[in-house]
Amino acid sequence: MIADIGLISLSIAFLFSVYATLASFYGGWRDRAEWTESARNASILVFPLLSISVLAVIYSLYVMDFSLAYVADVSSRAMSPFLRLTALWGGQQGSVLFWAWIMAGFMMIVLLRKWDRDRDLMPYVIGVAMLTTAFFIGVTVFITNPFGRLWHFPGANELTTAVFQPAGAMPYVPQDGQGLNPLLRHFGMIGHPPTTYLGFTGFVIPYAFAMAALITGKSREDGWIRTTRRWTLVAWIFLTIGLILGGRWAYDVLGWGGYWGWDPVENAMFLPWLTGTAFLHSVMMTEKRGMLKKWNMILIILTYALTVFGTFITRTGVISSVHAFAKSALGPAFLIFIGLTFLGSLSLLFSRWDTLKSEHQLESFFSREAVFVLQNLLFLAITFAVFWGTVFPLISELVTGTKITVGPPYFEKVTGPLFFVLVLLMGVAPLFAWRKQAARNLGRAMLVPFLASLGITAAWGYTHRMHPGSIFGLWLVSFVLLAIATEFWKGLRARMSGRSENPLTALAKLIGRNHRRYGGYVIHLGVVMMVLGVIGDAYFKQETQASLAPGETLRLGVYTLRYDGLRDYPGSDGREVVEASTALFKDGEFIRQLKPRRDFFVVQEQPVTVPAVYSTPGADVYVLLVGWEEGQHDLTTFKMYLNPLINWVWTGGLAMILGTLIAAWPASRKHVEASYVIKPGRLQPQPGIGD
Amino acid sequence: MRKLTPIPYPLLPLLLAALTIAASFFAVAVVYAQTRLPTDDEVNAIAKQLYCPVCPNTPLDVCETQACKDWRAQIRDQLAAGWSEERIIDYFVTQYGERVLAEPGRKGFTALVWVLPVIAVLLGLAVVWQVLRSWRSRQDLQVETSISTPQISPEILKRIEQELQEMD
């Protein structure tokens, strides 16, 4: 009954979104405001309609209505109510619906807030955004419907899933569901998927505005960039949080001692982040100097295509095998949609190529402009390398028939040098002035950070001669850190001497006066912290493994692990837990008990290794229970990792969030930002929609 | 192959003597030392470079399936039999195909995975260089045209330049 209401509501939402798309394009094309108005009303209604469907799925999950195939698939009686609710985005059907729901929510906010500001763009903003929404709702309705039921044909071995009763089939309600994939039964489930989806869908808004600007010919002005600036930041920070939470989840759940494995699913998320970050930067060039306008368009088109591609990769399983692609209509539908929107956007861009002329010229290769262009190139090069490495196994399988693996060594070797230069640019770019930079001044500005970083590196290098690579890494980190600190110090000193403020007030006012700039620096500091964590992971990570009898010890670095015993007990969520008790010693001194576990999910027949971690600011000791001799519990295998500096990765993530909050903080009207762009477009008659 | 560390000269005769004695008296023990069971760390060092042949995207050293345990045991046996690292990896490639390699090869079609990003970076640099240069040359053109608008005196231009600089 509830599910039927959800299904009806979903179908109406689909009709409304299709109507909104058509009506808004028609209204824009014929300049008929009443059609656009009507499209707006229809779009606003899509969110409440989808909310009803989402609530219906949540309710069905909560009461365990196993007649629904989706509920039987991702929930089970053994799962806690909390996990049953998160199962909304635990499988394909639910997560596509969830995507559409968030998208519709964003669209409703846009239409309620920005309606009067960009009247000319609105018809096409609605059209483009609702086309995307309609696609996702359409996929939910026709291909991967969460309200599909299980049916049984007399004599058939397998169950059929269909929304309506097929002729001759009997409804089938299983006693219990399969339950969520054990790896997803974790508290992180509440954070990582929703933030990722918020990030993915958030980028649709700037994309829709960009396309609207192209269609109306308003791309000459950069109004769309100003309107969507905060949207872009919000989308970006959610995607960033999603990536960090994903890394943390991998570290806590996947049991291999790391947080980033260059897995296709991780890469699929990383790709739009890379182009989105490049977009955030190139937009600054347009705002400050009226340059890189075509580039912005290309980047936002790429970001949009890659967010849909990311959903495609994570939801169709195409990467694990070409054969998974053909199993359902979902893969082809996504591929066609990505292809059509990508080609459509590009041809639109080329038809408006002339409106996107740069308003200023490059005055010197030695300028912030040139650094920005180089930085954008690096982001794109990394994007290409990651994309190519991610899809290459597929291409190889299609072309030569051999399956190959493109693992972490490839990505580290190819993107490592590019990241090195990128982080270096991050440190020096603020020292370059817009337009042109005198080499002598630049040298003077860099001298102190450079010499100081050399000093630090020399001292470090002397104590860590074993790892030459780490010396380069540490030089990079210390140089960029000092360069950013110098920027802060310059501003502080000016305020403290000029206005005789105390350091804290000066810092607060400095950030308050130009929060975008200093917020950006704080984000950069966060990146530097993360790089430090990556250096620890790349060069100083240690691991060892051994089988121990009770009382025996395993040694790694200054830490010693003593195995005390093993016990098993039934756990929650339908798992059998085997838990080892061990004692951790540092330099012979007892620190604490560690209890690494192996949870066996009986229904899924799947083991999950739960690490025990002793975390300090300097390093994590990460212990895994690898195995034990069946029957006689006297020889147990442990794997022990020493992960130095890893906590800088998470701290860096927090700094990035803080920096984004500072940067996105609404500006007070007094400080209107300086821009060198003189708008010729404003002086001329506005080009009409039709021309 | 790692080279053996040379043994300090004065120790050599002593060591030889000790070995001879050990060999003559405890021949069994010497054989045992040569075929001692490889440690888990030695096994993992090799398994790390391989991917599980059956599960998607899982390195062999962390894979938890029974099949992977058996493969790790196989690596241990091969090490015990004195196989080199290369030989073991080659064995897995011939047995299960190229997909067991964490790092893709550099021969044949697979070379494309390495080559294309490099080409892309070079191409990108070339394009950026061209674009930057064209921006520069357009500026040269503008300087010429600005000569025909003599209303702005060089001093004022200079002041504007200076103030623009200070705005940042």
C-alpha cells in the first residue's frame, strides 16, 4: 500500500520533470514567460513528490516489506533499524532514486531563491537541470525501480522482479532479506554516500547555468559565474568531504592498512573532484581578469559529464567486467545520456565560441595568469591519466580480449610527478602578481621560505637517508607551508604596524576583509597537511606478519604486540565474531589492549576484517587478525602496520573544510571585491535570446 | 637480484672453518637452514605485486578468500623451493594471465596505458604554449592600435598601472 503510493508519486514526478524540461525550453525559445513560470512550478513540485517516494522506500525498509525486491535485497531482519534506513542508498535502485531526490531538492532551492535574479537564464537553467533530473527519475521508473516486486512463475527456478504482476505469476514474499553488503554495515554509511551525492548533484547547478548562458548568448558576460560561485564551492566541499570520509571508511573497514587504493570506484569519484577543483580556480581568472572563459565552459562540461560517469561506474559494475554492462539496460542508458549531453554541450560551446573571447591579454609569461593556466593544465593531465588508467582494462578487454589490471603502481608513477609540480605551484602562485611579476621581487619573496625549507630538508635528510624520495617530499611540504605562512605574516605585519592591532585581532580582521583569499590559503594548508600524510604512507609505512602462539610477540619498529588469546561470540547484525586479545607495548612499556576482529556474516558467507588501531599524532599502529588454525586456537596470524603521519590526512581534510567555510562565508556589502575587468558588454545593447 | 654483502676479510677463514665443522657434524641442520620456511613478510612482499586472479581489484597480499590463501601458500612453497621473485611472478602471469600484475606491462597494446598520458601532457603543454603566445601577440596588436588614441598621456597610464598593481 505504502509502496504503491511511492510508485504513483514517483511516476507523477517523472511526468512533471519531463513536462518542466519541455515547457521551459519552449518558454525560453518562444519567449513565453507563462510557459517558463509553469515549468518552474512543475519543477518545484518534483521534490515533494520524490520525497514521498523516498519516504515510502524508507518505510518499506523499516518495516521490512520483503515483497519489494529492493528491500529483500539490501535489508534483513538481523540488521539494526539504523542500517536498514541507510540501505536507502545501499543498492542500485535506492541510490539512483536518492540521487534524483537530492537533485530535485537543489533545484527547488535554486528556483525559490534565485528566481528573480537571472530571469533571462532561468528557462534554460530549468530545462537543463530538469533534463538531468528527468533522466535519473526515468531510470528509476523504467530500469531500476525500487518498487519492483518479486514474482514466482509456477515451475520456474528463479524469481522474477517486475513492478506489475506478470501474467501467470504468483506474488512471492521471502521470509527474510539478503541484507546489506557486510562492508557497508558501518557507521560511515551515514556520511560518505550522501555527501558524495550532494557533491555530484551540486555541480549540476553551475553546469545548468553555464549551458543557459551559452544558449542565451549571455556567455559574453560572466553573470552565471557570480550566481553559481557559492554553489560550486558547496558542491566542491561536499565532494571533498565525501572523498575523505570514503578514505576513512576504507581505512576502518577494508582492512588493508591504507585509505586510498586507486580502485575504479574511488577514481570515479576523484575525477569530477579534479576537474571541479580546476574549475574553481579558472573561474577566479575570469572574475579577476576576464580570461579563460572557454576553459571554464570546458571544465564545467567535463565535471558534469564526470559526475554522471562516476554514478555510472559505481552503479553499473561495468569496470569489473564488460559483461556486467550488458546485464541490464542501465549501462547503455547511462552511456547514451553521457554521450548525448557531452556532445550537445560541446557543440553548443563551439557555436558560441566567439562570445567567450578573453577580455585581456597575457602581459607576461611571468604572471599569476600563466601560473593559473599551467595549474589548470596539470589538473587536466592528472584527470586524463586517472581516467585512462581507470577505463583501460575495459578497452584492453574489448580490443585484445585480455583482461589486465591497472593498479596503484601505475597511478603513483604517472600522477606522482604531476602532483609534485601542482603542489609546488600551489605554494608559489600567491607570490606571483596578476598581469606581470618582476623576477627580482619574486626572488626576494621566495628567498626566506626557500632557504628555510632547504634548512629543514637538510636536517631531515640527514636523519632519513634511507628514503631519498621522502626528502623531495619534505622539501615540497616545508617550502609550500612556509610560502603560505609568509603570505599570512605579510598581511599580519601590515595590520599590526599600520593599525597597531594585537596579533589575534589582526588575524581575524585580515581573514574577514578578504575571506575568499585567506580561506583559499587555509584550504591550501589542508592540502599540505594531506601531502605530509601521503609522504608518511609512501615512504615510511612498515608492515609485518607472523603466526603467534599465546604469549608470543611480534615486533615492528618500537612497538611490540603480544598475543594473549582468542574468543568467539555471536555479534549483532547476523555475524559471528572472532576476536583476539593482544597487548601493545612501546619500548617494552605496556600501552593498551588491542582487539582485532574477524566478523563472519553468516547469510552472505562473507568475512570482514575489523582492525584494531592505536592512534597517535605521530603514527597509527594498525593490527589485523588475518587467520587462525581451525579447531585448535593456538596459532594465530596477525598483520601489523605502522602508518606514520597518517593522521595528517584527516587533519588536512578538516583544515580544507574550515578553509571552505571561511571562503564561502557571505561577504559584507562593504568589501566589494576588486576586479580589473571592465565589462564592455554592459555598455552595449544586450543581445536578445533569439539572435 | 640483490648482491650479497661481502664478508669482512678477517672473518672469512673463521667462517669457513665454522661452516666446515658445522657441515661435517650437523649436515642435516645445514640443509634445514637452506630450506627453512619463508616468513609471512617474504610471501607478502611478492603477493603485494600481484592481484587476486578471481576477485575484482584486490591485491593478493590482503585478499581474504580461501583461493587467495592457497595462492599465498603456493608462493611460500615456491620460495622454499628456491624460486626467485621474478620466476614466481612469471609463473602467475603464465598461469592466470596479465591481469594478476598490479602494474600493467609495457609491451604490446598495454604500452598504450603508459604512453598516452605522457603524450597528453606534452600535447597539453604545446597547446598551452601556443595559446599563451597568441594572447601575447594580440597584445602587441593592441599596443599598435592604442597609438591612434592619444588622449591618455603616458603619465596617467603609468598611474593607472600602479594603482592596478596596488589593488591586488
